[in-house]
Amino acid sequence: MATNLSIDPKLIERALEVSGERTKKAAVTKALEEFIARRRQKRLLELMGKLEWDTSFDYKAERSRQ
């Protein structure tokens, strides 16, 4: 899918420098992938303290290959 975006040229140049990518497309793709990954991680962190912990759960027993 072709998309035309008006992105600040200085921002693109900085992204190329810090990412080590050789093309603008690769730098933007990498930036979007990292953005998505960070947002997913943030959602997981927001769950901390909100999940109930089953104290009777035996994780070692779950690992056994019986």
C-alpha cells in the first residue's frame, strides 16, 4: 500500500542516523515497529498489581514432562 506522508526532513535524517538504517522507508518501518512494541509493553505494565495471584499454583509441577 503506497502512502504519501509529509514528515519533517530533520526528523527523518535523525531517524536514519540513530537507527542505522540505509533507507527512509526502513527507518520509518523500524520506528513504527518499535513504537508498537513499546505500547504493548506499556499495556502489560499497566496490569501489574491488577491480576490476582493463585498462591496454590505450583509452577514447577507445570514444567514437569510427566
